[in-house]
Amino acid sequence: MLFIVGLAAVGGAVQLRTDTGPGSFLPAGDETLRQLEDAAGSFGGDPVVVLVESEEPRELLAPGQLPRLAQLEGELANLDDASVVYGPGTVLNQIAGSAQNMLAALSGHRDGLRERALEQAREEGASEEEAEAEADAAVAEFDRRYGSLLVQGLPAGLPTLHNPAFVDQVIFGGEDAPQPRWNFVVPRGDAVSILVRPREGLDQAGIEGLVDEVGSRVQGAELAAERVTVTGVPAVTAGLGERVRQEIPLLGGLAVGLIGASYLLVPWIRRRRRRLLPLAATLGATTVVLAGFGWLDRPLSLGVIAFLPILVGIGSDFPAYLSQPGTRRPAIVAALASATAFASLAVVPLPFVRDLGLALAAGQLVALGLALVAQRWWLAARGGGGAGSGDDLGGEVAPEQGGVGVETTGGGSSAAGVMGMARRRWVSRVGVAVLVGSVAVAGWSGLAQLEVEAQPDRLAEGLPAIEDARHAERVLGASGEVQVLVRGQDVATPEALGWMRQAQDELVTQHGDRLRPILTPPSLLAFLGPEPTEEQLAAGLQWMPEYLTQAVIRSDQRRASMSFQLGLQDLAEQKQLIDQVRADLPPLPEGLEADVVGLPVAAARGYELVSGDRYLANGVGVLGAGAVLLLGLARRMDAVRAVLAAGLATGWGIAALWVLNVALTPLTMAVGSLTTAIACAYTVMLRQSAGTGSWRLRRTVAVAALSAALGYLALTASGVAVLREFGLVLAGAVALSFAAAHLVVWLTGPRASSPDSAPQADSPRVTTEATV
């Protein structure tokens, strides 16, 4: 049986894959995600950007280098996972190839137009001078629209990549700096860029493979480059996915080592080999859950990577509790409550946070089940015996009698003294309760005002891809792309083109400091003039290289794209900008729709979801765990204590974030549910130890807290900033939960010295002499 389970686990593990793309950050069916997929299906995904810089200006556009660029772009365009490639070599080659045809067609059309005007004028009896005037008037409008193309093409000589004059005329227009319309492929005189758009539906493995293949082809192109940078959002995604895969064994192994050391080195039970049971049960649960992700074809996200140390940390607690006598029921109920708190993360709209919660809940339950099976097997191997059979399980042979006794001896003065002592202790407890409660309330009250870390580069700080993206932004002026996606039955009409021109002018006027046009239909077809007719627009699309026109208007003419460059910026500001862009778009002609799409839009949407109802994300775990405890525990007051400890620990944690000026991240946004899972378990078990007087159980709780904190600190070895911070926050949550659990048990325990105190309803025994 174990062999079959092992094979199933290995089979699931080999099917594991990672995903750090938009689908792991936005809910399935989200409108922003749907629009992003629509744009990718029409024009390709967000591009991989190859930035090539030379030592001298125009060196890369020289006759000896430009053909190599064109050859490289051709090789990149032939990659299986590339949708389309844009670069200076291909752009110039396409223009050169079509320029001769276009110029010939323009000249022939102009000559034909003149001949027809002359012939018509002569037939109407006009003199030769009048006929010539009619012919000149007939071609005047044509020259106004298309004369610039003739002027650009003819003086430059033969349109070819080997003609520097042609290259200079097209790209620089006789100026020192490249013309703005070509900034997307020639951002500076000493730099060129190649854009490789991935095909639609490319998964994480495909993105990583494409980025690697692009880098390999660029390195083998033998360009006269001083520096080559392969960047863009897909490159950052690929770098993050590669780091995630590398860190799965690293973080998991480190967590296992730290937790195993804490259980082996601290003498919490007598038999050393029994100390490995909690770790073994948790490792088994981790393997089962990861195999489940593989069999269900669910990719590993950042949340699932964080799951490894968390599950190993807290999942090992409950097998440790079960090793102590008399703890079976409270340990099982506490484990179910913790699983409920983890599962409550399913209310968070971000998929990778939901995956984290569900993985933790499943792992908790599997670890509990494995621990119960192992305990039953161990007891059977030892010849039977219950959970209280003592020495073999590491507990006491007989639990100490719990509770605090009632003093029944002494005279009146002694009774008065005891009464005064009890009153002072009661006052001190009330004072402590008010103080710690006030801090917790302040923390919970300030949750909505806590800042959210909204800088994408800071969240992924530590990745080499982030430094490349920053360098590219300094050269290109941007590192992301936003598209205005226009939809309709026909977007290649004069009305649609006029609207796009008006929208582009408005956006550049209002947001030109942050948005720069990359490639748009109005820019590409500017030679047609401000108000082309339907026939002129159709002719212009026919004359322009299909390679370029299909970058902005889909072949079926049902989609058009206006692409704008956008730099890395705070997501809160980015969301405001995108909202303002939507508001600034002019009214659409009938039959057309427009959306603002792109990965920056998806990131802003993710920020909006993260910053939503924080109290729901943090409070639902507390309520869910409390409900399980109320139903499962024999003493209902223990459930109240556990919920109170969870509320205190979470409130203190939020207050600490305030004091330390630590912003929330997508992972720490719902730290309340994770803290609840920890605090409830500690409180239930400490209350159990207080009721039975079991110092061994109290020590087990302390060892469990130590091991959990060490497991979470394993995340600080991550190369991803958001995971490092998550580990520190969780380790702090363990310390606060441990303190809150002890404090609540102390505050709500029986008042030992009260001469008239009755037995507590939730205390197992009351003795007739004081015990310590």
C-alpha cells in the first residue's frame, strides 16, 4: 500500500509546473483578464524586449550591421512560441521591399490621374493652358496626401538596407534623433530594440523557453554591441518562475532541517526516535498535497511556494500534541480549526493567495490523519494502551491534578488578607487586559489605513530581471505597454481612424509625460492626412507593408490596437492613471467599443483587489476557527479564549506593522487568518495543560512554537523580497500568538485566592489545598 502511495506521489510530483503570470494574480473570468487575453489573441502578448546598445551612434544601423539585425529578427520570428517580431532590420526591409512598389504605384496613379484630367478638359473644349491647369488641380490633392512619401523615397536613392541614405531618411528624417514613430525599434541613435510578442495562451514553461531561446539567438548574432539586455514583462515572469523552481527544494529543505533540529535537540519527549513523528507526518502531508497539485494540473504559484515552510512549521505541531496524554480531542479540534482558518483564504480574490490557503488546509488535514494513523500503529506495536499510557508517549504516568485549589483553613484575618490579595490581582488583570486590548483594537482599527506595497520592482527585489527592466526603462523611457483595444465589425473606416486619432491626441496631451505612443493606426497612416476617404484608407492599408499594418489592425479588421509605453510606477498611481485614461477617451462612434488593456492594467486590477475588503480577508478566518472550536470542544469557554487570543495576536501584529512602517503585500494582506490558525492551537493546548497541570504539554507547545518560527524564517532565504518579508511577518505572528495564548489563559484562569470562589465550569477539578 505504501509503495502504491509513493508511486502516486512521485507521479504527481513530476507533473508539477509553475505559474507566475496574470492568471495566478487575477480571478478566472475577471474582465481585465479576459480583455488581456483578447488583445494577446489579436496582436500577441506583452513583448520580450531585446535592447542592443552600441558604442557609437548609428553603428547598429550601418550597412555591415543592419543585415545581421534583419537576419536575427527573422530567426526570432521563426520561433515556435513567437507570434510576431518587430525590429529595425525587419521594419526597414519591409519598407524597402514595398517602397518601390508603393512609389511606382503612386507615380503611376498620379500620372493616370493627370492624363484623365487632361483628356476630360480637352473633350470639354478647354484650351491647352486650361487643360494643364485642370490637370494640375486634379493632382494637387493627391500630392498633398502622398507627396511626402515621394519626397522621402526618391531623394534617398534605392530603398535597400545597404543604402545609408535610405536608412537615414526613413529612421532619422535628416535629424540627429530618430523620428518619434520609430522609437519602439530605434529609441536612441546608439540603441535599437527588438520586440518579440509571444503567441496567445503561452504557459509559464513556454514563456521561459521563449526567453531563453531569444537570449541564445541574440548572443549568437555577432552584433557590434556594447551591451545586450533581454527584458520585458515575460523576461521578469520567466526569471521569477525560474527562481520559484530553484527555491522549492531550498526553502523546503531548510525548513525541514531547522524544524527537525528543534525537535531532536530539545528534550520534549524521552524517546528520541519518537521526536521525528511530527516531522515525518508533515513531510508526508507536504508530498501528498504537492502531488495533488500535479495530478490536478494546478500550477505552483508564489503562494504554494510559501506553503512549504508554513505547513512544515505548523503541520508538525499537532502530531507533537497528540504524543501527550489526554490531548486527543482538543488537538484534533484545534487542527480542524486551523484548517478552517487556512481555508478561509479562499475568500481572497487573488488565485495565488487562495491556492496558499487551500493547500495549507489540505496539508493540515493530511498531516493530522497521518499522525493519528502513526499513533495507532505505535500503540498497537507497544502492546495496546490508550493515549494516556504515559512513558512510551513521553507524557507523565499520571497527569497532575489540575486547577488551583481553594484555601479552606485560617481565621477571619487570614480570609480578609486573601480577599485583599484577590482584589489586587483582579485589578491587575483588568489593567493588563485593558492595556493589551487597547493595542489590539488600535491595530484592527488601523488595518484599512495600512499602506499596500505597490511597487512591482520592490515586490520582486533581488531578481536580476528587475535590474534589467530598470536599465531598459532608462533607455527606452518605459518598461511596460498599455493598449487601447478597439473592437467592432470594421475598425478600418475613416470614422474609426478619426476617433483613434482624436483619442491619441487627447491622451498625449493629458498624459504625455507618462504615456508615449509606440505603434498606432493614426501614426502609421499619418500620410493619409486628417480626413481620408474610405477608398484612400483602403489604398493606404494596401500600400503599407502588411507586416506593419497587422501590428495595429487585425487582418479581419475587427480589432485595432493603439500601443503606449508606460514606465514602472506605484500601482496606486498606475491605477489612477489608467482610470483617467479611460475617462479621457472621447465618445465612441456607433458600433465601436474600446478597452484599456495590458499587463500594467492587470497589475492595477490586482492592486485594487488586494486593497479591497481587508476586514473580510482577516476576520473570516477568526470566525470560522471559532465556530469549529465552539462545536468541537467540551469546554465552550476555551473556544472563546482561543478566538480572543487570535484577535489580540492579529491586532498586535497590525499595530507592529504600523510602528515599524511595514507595508502590506499580497501575501501578508490576510495574515489575520494565518495568525488565527497559530493562536487558536496554542491557546487550546495551553488551556489543556492548565487544566491538567501538565508541564510536559506546556513544554510541547513551546517546542512547537519554536519549530514553527524556525520554519517560517526559512522563507528569509528566498531571493524574492515578498517571500522574505512574508517569512518575517509569520515568525513574528508565532511569537505574538504564543504570548497572546499565555496571556489569555492567565487572564481568564480561576482566581486562586478567593475564599468563596466556586469550581469553574470549564475546570476539570478543584482540590482542597493550594497547588502551584
